Amino acid sequence: MSRIRVAPDIKVPDINIHDCSEEEGAIPGSSQSSNQGDKIEPLESGLLAWSQVLAGALGNCMAWGNPATFGVYQLYYQETLGLPSSQISWIGSIQTFLTFLLCAIAGRLADAGYARTTVCVGTALSLIGIFMTSLATEYWQIFLAQGVCAGLGQGLLFMPCVSVISSYFFQKRPFALALAATGSGFGSVVFPAIVQYVTPKIGFAWAVRCHGFVALLVAGTECIILRPRLAGRKSGALFEWNAFKEPTYFLFSIGTFLFFWALYYGYFYINSYARNLIGFDTTSSVQLLLITNAVGIPARPVAGLISNKFVGPINTYIVAMLILSGMIFAWIGVHDRVGMYVFSVFFGIAAAAAQCVFIGALASLTDDPTKMGARSGIVYLLSAFAVMAGPPTAGAIVDQTGGSHLWAQVWGGLVTLLGAVAVAGARLCKTGLVLKARI
């Protein structure tokens, strides 16, 4: 056999066999692997990318539209069960607490590659909770069905969408997340409207079932169109605790905790305040909640557009919290029907804007999309305890002051203001004394 000669001026390149295979679950044709820390370039546009924004809107509709509905349920339960408002508000608080708590866990599951599975499990739990609520007649039954079961399910529906959307967008990420957040506005209008206006016609139980059928359509569609893009990051902790070593992240987390501690006081009590102190009837008081939620539908994309194009999500978040704090303080001076309608509009705009840009602001603190769930999960974990304690705290203040909301309003406005100050401190740590920094 003759020998093969290699010319001395020809160099044979080293071949790494790992370069010849794609990692399981990675996007076909991509030479980058998320498990190796490389980044897949965001698409930024296209039908597939924007369909994930739609999936996110549906997830928001379920995850946050249902907690915003509880003001209608609270009024109904107070009339039928005859229990103190602070006790009933624990149902909604636990539901919202579990929604935030499971967001923390669902985010890490999404990072690991189980986004669609997580959403499907969340859909099942949410629907079971809603339909079992229609059968419940005792406080403990309602607490378990609507508070615990539905809350667990809702928490699994939202965060996977944030992780998936973040993998499709980078430059447009704040706007995409804000656009997805409009779903919570639709949910917070449609779901309470169903319960409020269908109950007199076919009864409360069937009204709740109608709510469940609409929820089935919404969550089922989300399951179908959600398309994760990155390979799963199986290794790594559930939470990225090292993020707390970053002063910006730490102060942002504290500010967000304070924001959510006071936020749901307005959502849960605006209709009972209008009925008990202003003289609204039941239907008119619920309309206030619907108005509050409805004005948030256009407010969310507008706030997202402003943050994406002009000032940045953290700056927008600070301004929205300052406005919200001012509106809660202004609530003290509302003593007539016109004032209640004006308050409901401006409170709804400020609250919706702050909630919507919060997601983009939080996402902006994480550069690696494969760690989005783990890093965001810490903030959602803190927020879970904030929303669990908030409405009962406000309810206890109201009950202890003989039904007056004055000190609850002072508490809500002050806590929100302190939250804005903490996030402003986070901005200062990030940018220094640069007033016009876009962040």
C-alpha cells in the first residue's frame, strides 16, 4: 500500500467533535447552545415571535385577570356569608399570593425546558379551582377552591410566557412584554363582568361556570400556540440568590415588594368603599371596578411604548409608582359619585402602567435569557408575601377604625411612595447621578 504524503505547507485543522452535534432541544440550525452559555439571536419580528406575545397576553389574562376579579366576589361573599371584610379578603390574598409564589417556581421550570408542560398543568389546576368554586357553599370550600387551587394554577400560567417572549425579543422586549400585559386588562374586565351581569339571570353558580368556560378557551389557546425557543438549562439553582449581591437588583426587589404590598388594596376595596361610604348600589359599585380594569387595557401598551422608545422601563416604573401613590392619597378627598369615577379612571391607569412596565423593568436586570426565570423568581417570591399581606392589612385597618378608610389610604399611599424611592435608589446605583439616563 502506497503512502499518502501531506505537503508541509498544508495545515490540517483541529476538529472538535462537539461542534458537529446540536444540543438536544436547541433551535435547528443554530450553532449556539443555551446550556453552554451562548446566546441565540432574538428574532425581534415575524409571525412566530408575535404569536408568543399573544400567548403571553392569554397567560396574563388568566394569571392576573382572575385576581383582579376578586373585588366582585368579595362583595358577593360579604352579602351572602356575612363575614368581616378582612376574613373574606384572605381568599383573594391567598389566591394572589400563590399566583406570585408559583411564578417563582414556574420560571425555573421554563428555564429547564418545561414551559409548555408547566402551562398545561396550570390550565388544569385553574379550571378545577374555578369550577369547584361554583359548587362551594362554605367559607372553607371557597378558600380551597378559589384561593388555593386556582391560585396554584394561575401561578404556572404566566412566568413561562415571560421566559419564552424574552428569548424572541431583545431590543423590543419591553414593548413585547407590555403588549402581552394587556391580556390582564382584558381578563380583569371580562371575568368580573361575566360574574356580575350573568348572576342575576342564571344564578351565581352558573355565572362562575360561564367564567370557567371562557377561561378554558383562553388557557387552552395559550397551551396550543406557546413555542419555547431555547434549550432547557437543567442545571442551576431554583433561585439566583447571588442576584441580591447586586445593589440595583436588591433595591429593585425591595421597592417592588412595597409596591405590591399596597397595590391590591385599591382593587379589592374600591367597590365596597363606593357602596358603604359614598352610597353606590351593588351594580354601580362593580362598574367602578370594571372601569378601573378597562382603562388599564390601553394604558399598558402605551406605557410599554413609552418605556421602549423614550425613557426605559425602570424610569417609567418609578414615575408610574409616584403617580399611583398620589392617587391613593387623593382618594382620601373623594366624597361623591363623580369623584369616585374620576378616581377609578386615574387609579386604573397608574396601577396598570406600573404593573405592565414592572415586567420589562425586571427583565432588563437580566442579560442571559436562560436565567430569566431563576432571577425573576426571587422578586416574584418576595411579591407573593407582599400581596398576601396587603389586602388583609388594609382590611384590618378598616375594621379597627370602624369602617373608615382614612388610615388605610394613608398606609397605601405611603408604602407605594417608599417603593418608588427604593426603585429610584436602584436606578441611582445603576446609572449614577445621570438624570436623563435611559434605563
